[in-house]
Amino acid sequence: METNTKAYLVGGPRDGSSQDAEGRALIEVEIDGMMHRYVRTTKEHGADGTVYNYDGMVAPDGGEPGVEDPQARVASPRADAEGHGGTH
């Protein structure tokens, strides 16, 4: 069985672009210090890809004081992997 490895991004700042998905359910794109999230859908794009919908923007370290409770916010998985120091 062949799997689609190309992600076609819908909405947000990268609308209409594509990139390798590597089977991930969540794709994060860093733009100007913020993480933009795209979530895999069940919709296919042609024979070679899967559609990923824009899910919003988050700070790499999670919540920002004064905006929301930083302890209640989950930081970006990509930011965690890259060693950003969060408040959790």
C-alpha cells in the first residue's frame, strides 16, 4: 500500500503551498518567531498528497502572560523538540 507523503496546506499564511508530510498528523511552520499549525485531514489531494487545514498560530513557548494562563497552554511540539524554554 502506497501512502501519500506530500502535505497540501489550506488556509493561513502558507495557503496553497505543499511540503513533505512524512506521515505526520501535525505540521508546524515557523514564521517570524511564531508557529503556524496545519492539521491532517482525511481529504486527499490528487494521487500524491493529503490536505492539511490551518489550525492557528501559537507562540513557540506556549501561552503569553496577560493573554492567557501560561500554565494551561501546551507549547508547540516542534518548539519543545528544538529546546525552547517554556513555562511548563
